[in-house]
Amino acid sequence: MAFTSARSIVNMKDNIQFEPENARINKYTLADELPAQLSELNLRPRSMTQASYTIRRVTPKDKDLVLKFLRRFFFRDEPMNLAVNLLETAESRCMDLEDYAAATLDDEVSVAAVDENGDYVGLIINGIVRREEVDYTDKSEECPDPKFRRILKVLGHLDREARIWDKLHPSCHTVLEIRIASTHSAWRGRGLMRVLCEETERLARSIDAGALRMDTTSAFSAAAAERLKNCEGILNDLTSYQNRIPT
């Protein structure tokens, strides 16, 4: 950005030749007249409208679209992926990561925000967890990708440490997990994630889930989760672990 000193401005004024006074347009003349002219015509200034979107359920048939969106707006920026340098180049893909991300689409409790062109602008992948199916054994060693294996090891460790089922009422047999939440970069800051979380809560009630759970992997996502007052689940903050992934 260039800056001009006051002395330079004075010197410039001394060297500029202005047109005669009657040839100049007074400042604000047209703007001052416009409201009166619009009033006479019974018109109001046109306001800018926000782009619209719709919320819809995600099905297993949407897997390719889901992964395409996550490759662009989630996988490369996710803190734990960055911590282990999971995707080394712009073309890198981790099939174990993609399989993990799409694993619960069959539950049909994930939701997406779709714009007027039918493109995803926001996405939450949810999964159903039932008390009788809980298994705390470490399955990370089954993962062939060594980098993603480290992430799974951390997630498994935190799941065992949290032991959310010990903290929930015995009558709660189903939990809806918010596993992945991502927004198109051009749509951030518009409250889209709140709308998607509210739809997730509605889905949780429809399947008689007793709680919502969201694990956060950054200070930003943790703060966003805290603002979701309607989502009364168990929040496990992974922020302090993201730079201490086991080798």
C-alpha cells in the first residue's frame, strides 16, 4: 500500500489546474437527490440477497460427492492430518482416511447443505453408536497406512479415556456422533454449521438417541462446538493431543 505525505498533497494542489467553478459537480449532489427521486417513484433501493441453500440427508449413493468435497475442504486442513503430514502433496490421497470418513454413510444420518446449483457447501458426517456394540480394543494396528495408523491410535486412546457410556444414564443406549464437519471456504461465517448441527439434533431425536457426541481437533472447532448450545452431548477436546501423536 502506498502512502502520500501531507506535504506531498500540498505540493500537488499547487501544481493542479482546476476547471472553472461552474463546471464542477458539488460533492454528494446526485446522492442527495436520489432518495427524493426514488420517493416520487415509490421505489426503494434494491438490497443484496444472500445465496440460498437447502438441507438434505446424505445417502450411501452420495459417497463420491462427499469424498470430493472433503478432499477439497477438510482432509488437507484437518489438524491431525497436518500433524502427521498425512497428505504430502496436492495430489496425495489416503484411501484409509477416505474409507474411515465414509464408513457411517450407511447409517443415513449425515446431512449436507446444497446450493442452488446442487453443489455441497456444508457437510456433517454422523454415525450411530450403540451401547451393546462398544468395543474399546485398539484396532489401529490393522491399518496399513503408518501415518493414518498414528491418528487412529490417538482416537482409540481418547475413546477409552473418555468412556462416555460410564457418564451417560443407563437408559441411554444410542449416541449420535458428529464425526466430521466441514464448510465450503466461501460459505464460512454464515451460521451454516449451526443449521447443520440443529438438523443433526433433530435426527438424533428421531432415532431416540440419548446424547450427541462431538470430538474436536482444534481450538477453533472446540469453540464452535461450545457455541452450539442446543447440542447437549459429550465434548472431547483433542486440542492438547494434536501435537503429541504417538510414533
